[in-house]
Amino acid sequence: MEPFELTNKTREGTQLTVEQLMTSQQLSDCISLSKSAIYRRMDARDKLYDPSFPRPIKLGATTGRWIASEVNDWIMNTIKAQRQQKF
């Protein structure tokens, strides 16, 4: 899944950006990690914890969605960090 943005013009001509939201299944498909691995990256008590991993926004008591642009930023930052490591 490729993230995208929708833009709408208001009467005043100002553009509004609407963020794409991702379900846990879409996130899992996008970054090739299982849902449990995703949640482990958000758990500070877990050895896979990653404080830079994007957090979902809550849309209800049991509904969370990830902002696609934040996921994309995390992917790009992860790639940059790994490319800068010296082996």
C-alpha cells in the first residue's frame, strides 16, 4: 500500500490536507511485520521496543489507526540510520 494525501480547496482557496489512516492490517502489510511485532515495538517493556515507532491515534475505545505519513517517515528514518551505520 502506498500512502497518499487528498487535498480539498475551501471556498477561501485554502488547501486542506487529509491524512491517510491505516489499520493494523494495512500497517502490517506495509512494513512486513506481524501485528504482534508491531505492538511489541510500542511496548517499553519489550526487547523489541522502538521509541521512534509511530503510535496510533485513537478513534474510539477500541479503534486505533496509524497516520500513513508518520509510518512513511519512520521507514525513511530507519533506512537512513541503517545506511549510516558502519559495518
